[in-house]
Amino acid sequence: MTPTDELEPMTQANLAPYDAPNAAGYFGDYGGRFVAETLMHALDELTAVFEELQGDAAFRAEFEQDLSRYVGRPTPLYRAERLARHAGGAAICLKREDLNHTGAHKINNTVGQALLARRMGKTRIIAETGAGQHGVATATVAARMGLECHVYMGAEDIRRQSLNVYRMKLLGAEVIPVNSGSRTLKDAMNEAMRDWVTHVDHTHYIIGSVAGPHPYPLLVREFQSVIGVEARAQCLEQEGRLPDLLVACVGGGSNAMGLFHPFVDDEGVDMVGVEAGGLGLATGEHAAPLNAGNPGVLHGARTYVMDDEDGQIVPTHSISAGLDYPGVGPEHSHWKDIGRARYGSVTDEEALAAFRLLNRTEGIMPALESSHAIAYAVAEAARRPASDLIVVNLSGRGDKDIGTVAEVDGIEL
Amino acid sequence: MTATRLVRCLAALKGAERKALNTFITAGDPTKAATVPAMHALVRGGADIIELGVPFSDPEADGPAIQLSSERALAEGTTLREVLDMVAAFRTSDTATPVLLMGYLNVLLKMGLAEFASAAGRAGADGVIVVNLPPEEAADVKELLAAQGMDLVLLAAPTTTPERARMIASVASGFLYYVSFRGTTGANLLDPKAVGQSVTRLREATELPILVGFGIRDGDSARRVAALADGVVVGTALVTTMGEAPPDEIPARLEAQVRSLRQALDA
């Protein structure tokens, strides 16, 4: 074989614009639809409505207006000088998703999906939540549209995120504790699926991440891609260049995909998704399927999962409830395999240190989820020259985590 | 290809103008030792087909009773290989009753679909029902099972459109499992009238026998639903017995429970 024979198809493949998923919802080998038959029609309907509305200028205008006037977009891209100085190396910019209404990126998606629900004539909204940010964001849009809202939340997460539980109740949502399995995010998702299968005719399930069966990974990515679209334009305008590296935490992976996807065809932009390393990958007490799991099928999609030798999903651990999940969005699985993004991990302890560091250097309190990305970016910045630029998705604010951090410090509030 | 044990069983029932009684229990629940005696008890009571649940950590389509049975089986450490061993043990003294394995895809993928199909065939299983495997994704599994003389039973639901029903029927073999309502297993949502209309519509899409499951808990509901279809599937009611009965009474209690279902169907 000559070098040309080898190189030509590769080069063409590299030049082709990225266009996953295919019509069946596959990102390479990952994604698809693995759900009970009862839900297949609802997924078909959701796909059709989403496709129709994507080409609908009035819908796009309404979505964009909601993002600007209700959510408060665009969020700033903030150059964190003191944080970068502390790291000693590359420049660091923070995409301030923490400044969105309700305090995290989650609302970008719930605003979009609420519009879809209205178009489909659904009168009831359900959601799963881990840290409570997606639950709050869902309860918020449900309140605004006058829709009935039920949020499923693991009993363990209800304990560690009591502030968000009360917020959801104030917003008029019913928070339903889930006591099965590990009593965390995955079990909340199981229970939401059971609710949906029972009430599918009048209920829309707002999945909070780029996970679940097709079309969820696609439509959540599309609603969250406003993060990367803004960040890309802000980088060009404020820094006069594209970044060298994007960093975001990955539980299901919606804030990461929202930041990464608009840069997918920018070959010079590297991407790192940061999973929850928990007590350390070697201990098995973590939530890092891309680092330490394998392909499987969970919650409607083929993707990397954490399971045992018999295919049972194993309990996960992370100090951050929003990352405490044994699966991941299928597009991240694809990007790991094709090398478009790399996936690292950060331990509980490192995330806590980054939480404190950002408070002290920049006066910003990050969510523990986002603190994983901060920790990784600071370590990466130290290894890079001052001429490099890193953009970190500061996906949410940390008020909800004050109790958890105080508990670590032995302080009773 | 010769007809599978499942197809022969359903054809014989049809010839005799009898309704099929398909009974579900979870393998390894409440103990591994309980399963094979329980399977024989189901047959003694009058079950035509046994569905053996393969326990999974995240049974997202199941209601509380079957979730708990899965948890009990996993607490016993029940693995897929052991479930297949149970089938093989059952086969040493019963070569007539079709045994279907019912579960979720991840457990089968972990063993490898080809390895699973051949191991299940060797063990004497007759077919598979994978709750979260829609027809669009089922081609590989169907082929691997068919090569072992096993059927792939697919589900249809009240939300299934006529187009989907035809697609499901084109992939499925053995029988179509009609899910009687929107909901999880064991819910109290059964509406025989609606089931009758749906089964009639489903007949236009398929020549396969149609068995109806979800929400059938006693002789009365079994009889009313069976009158509309080729048979019924009973799971939650039996699994609840498995969870509640003292271990040494499980076979006798199951047998009596199935006998009352059988009598209602045959009346």
C-alpha cells in the first residue's frame, strides 16, 4: 500500500464536517434507542417535533428570546487572571454559566424542552435530578408555563442537596424521593422512565443531560450548544483567537457537549472532559465510566457504563451529586473512541481544593461539579506556556454545595 | 427449519382450543436453590410456558414487585451463567415446557450476544424477551437466536402504531407479547375492553399468536383477557408469592396459584 492510498481517505474523513448522529440516533457505535416498546412512539413524536421546530424560524426566535430575557444570556467569558497566575502557565477563561437564571447551564435545555412540550400539547412535565440543578431548572420552566411538574430525586441526593429540594417545592414542583437501588441519579432516572411509560400520553420527560434514548442526546446538545457558540465568538472577539483547550466536567456530559460541540470542526482546539474520580480511580469508588468503564446499555442508549463482570450496574461515588452517575452521554463515548476529546478525572479532594481556590482567587463560588473542571484546568495550565488559552465551563454556582463543604470542614451551619 | 419447542407448544394449544398460560418468575429469587423446584411447580399447576427473569440492577420497565424480586436475586449473587444452569437443570426432567429468558440487554451484552445465544441454546432455553430491545435494534440478536433454534419474542404496546406493529411482527417469532397498558409490570391498570380492541388491530399485522401480559393477577382477569387473545402472561402475582411465602412452602403455593389460573382459563 502506498502512503497516498493510506492518507487520502483519512484526509477526506478528517475534512468532512462532523454530522453525527445518524437518523437512528447513533454517534458512531453509541446512542440508539433501547427502551420499552411503550415509549417508542413518544420518542418518534419527539424526534419529529424537534426536527420540525429546528427549521422553524419563529421557534428559534422564541427560544433565543427566552434565553436572553428570561435566562440572562449571553453569559460572560471571564478571564481569570489571578487563578491563572496561581496555576502559573496558560491563560484561563471561565464561561460563566453559573450566572444563568437558577445558577447553572441546565436551564438552557429546560427552556428549549418546555417549548417542545408546549408544541406537543403535553400538560405535565417530569424530570430526574441529581444535584437538583436540573430539577430546579425544570421546576422553573414548568412554573413559568403553568405545567404540572414532578421531579424524581434519589433519597441520598435529597439529603445532600436539601436547599435545591426546597427551591423546587417553592416553585410548585412535587419532589418524589427514590429509595430503590443506590438512591442517587441513576435510580431517579429509572423511576422517571417508569413514570413516563405510565403517563406518556400527556407527559413530557425533560431529560437533563445528553443521555438517554435518541433524540435526547441530540436535542439536549442542540439546546446547550449556545454555550459553545457564545464562547467561540467571545474568544475571537475578546482574545482575538480560538482557545487551545476546552475543559468541562462530565457526568452525563451536557455542559461539556454544549461547550465542545460548536468547536468540533476547529482542529486546533483540544477538549478534555473531566469525570468524577471520587476517592481515586484505583479504589473503584468513583463515577468515571469513560476512564474506568466499558461499553454497555443503560437508560436507553449504548454508551460507556460502569458495570460488573455480570453486567450489573455498580454503585458510583462522587462528592458531587450531579456527577454521581454510572453512564455518560453516548456522543462522549464516540468522541473518546475517535479521539476528538480526551477524558480525565479529578478526585473529590482535588475538586474541593479547586472549589476553595476559585473562591479565594476570583471571588467565584463554583458548583462542586464545575470544581472538577477547574481543578483539571489549573493543573493543565501549569503544564502549558503563557501563550496558550484554556476555556473552562463554569457550569454552575456553588451555593447548593455550601452544606457539603461545611460538612467536610466539620462545621454545622 | 423445524418448528421450535415454543412454536410447537403454541400450535398444540391452538389445535386443542386452549389458551396459553405463560408464567414468570425471577431466577435466583428468593434463593438460587428455589428456582428449579419453582419451575416444576409452575408446570404441575398447569403453566404452558415459563418465563425466567434474568435479574438486573436497573429494571426500568418493572414495577415494585419485580424490582424487589430482582434485588433479592442479586443479593443472592445470581449471575446469567447460573440462570442458564438452572434452565439446564430443569431440562433434565422436563423436555416439553418451553422456557423463555426475560431480561435487560446489558446483562446479555456483557456475556457477548453470540456466546449468550449458544450457551442459552445448549442449556435448553427456547427463546428470549429483552425488555429494552426494540425491533430496530434486534436484527443481530434474532439471527444469533435463530441459529440456535430459539425465538425472539417482541413486545407491542397500546402506543404501538400500525406501522410499528407490522415491523415488530416482521422481526418477532414465537408469539407477540402485548403489553396490556401504559405502565410498569404489576400496575392496577388493566382494561379488558381496550385490550380486546388492540388485540383485534394487532391481528391485522401478524399471524403470530398474541399473548397478553401486565396486570393479570388472578383467575378472573386471566379468563377475561385470555378470551380476547391466545393466552396470558402472569408475573407480578407469582413473584409476590415468591417474596412472601416461607421458602419451604413456595412450590406448593405457586402450584396452587397457577392451578387456579389454569382452571379459570379452561372453564
